[in-house]
Amino acid sequence: GQQLNQSPQSMFIQEGEDVSMNCTSSSIFNTWLWYKQDPGEGPVLLIALYKAGELTSNGRLTAQFGITRKDSFLNISASIPSDVGIYFCAGRSGNQFYFGTGTSLTVIP
Amino acid sequence: DAGITQSPRHKVTETGTPVTLRCHQTENHRYMYWYRQDPGHGLRLIHYSYGVKDTDKGEVSDGYSVSRSKTEDFLLTLESATSSQTSVYFCAISEWDRGRDQAFFGQGTRLTVV
């Protein structure tokens, strides 16, 4: 399967700090998606990106579709305790979605 | 809530027994997927379907089969469960609408094979 490299694997930050994470691939994707997963729950879609260079926001979250179409970035501004969870990137190629291994975010109050 | 229901939510079964997991959607989406999630591996595709009776294998399909006899239901069967199939299984649905597509997940089924 196609490999998505997501980094960092984990982050421990103070409440109020900004967060950045990214995802890179060896292949081109037509769609990039970002998800958040809480313990015991399924991933929930945060942001969807469809064009190279596209920058999309959802509240304090901003994501970008890389120009090369092989990477994507997610930023969270002014983190709060409920941002805790695992964040996954996903890329679509053909009929399939491929997922990164996740970034575990811990926010320290 | 994307209208996806997985059943059961939890199951414990013995090695060698067959197990069927069900995914039901109310969105009439064409694409349905089964993933397994394991620590260190993220979400890996088992099988997917692109229509009634149309299915294809993903990267970890060995030991699994699927069926889709109706648009709304996608069944995943472990023909003879093994301990390596202990995992959390997620169903997802997707539709392409004017060049835009998104995948939505169910709440997962935690399967333990003892």
C-alpha cells in the first residue's frame, strides 16, 4: 500500500500554544483529509482539501494541500484541553483512501 | 453523525470460529470500506465496495471476505478467526459529488480473538 509519513508521532504542549503537524507521501493524491479520533470513537472528519495549494480553515484549525500534491499540513491555533486526541491525515488515490499513522496530541492545562 | 452503524460494537470470539461484522449506512453512498486499526499501523484497508456486489481487496485482505447485497449494508467476515485478527474494525463510507469526496467513519467494532 501507499505510505503516508505523518509527523510528529506525538506532541505535548501547553494550553494556548499553536500546533503544527504534517503528512508526506511518495505518491500524488487528489484529495487530502484530516481527522481527529477520541478514545473509543471513530475518526471524525475535520477538514477536506481538493486542490494543490488550497488553504482551508475550520475554526482554530487550518490545513493546506501542498503544491506538489504529495504533502499536507494541519495547524491548530491557541490549543485547548479538548484538542487532545489523535490526528490522522488521509489521501485519496483512485477508489482508496490511505492513512497516516497519526499524531497523538496532549494539551497540558 | 454520518448515518453509519456498526454492529456489534464489541465481540469476543474463539480462535477458529467464523465472525461477521456488519456496517449499515443510511446515506445511500456508493463506496463502503472496512479498515482495521492497530497500534503503530494506523488504519489499514481490508476490503472496499464500489457498488452492490462490486468489491475489491485492500492491503490486508487475507483471512477476510466481504459481501454487499444491498447499498446500505456491507458485511465483513472472518472465515476462521485468529489471534492476529484481534483489532478494532472501522467501516467508512464515501461518495464523490462534483469532484469532492469525503470519507466518514462508524464508531468501530472491538474484536478480541481468544
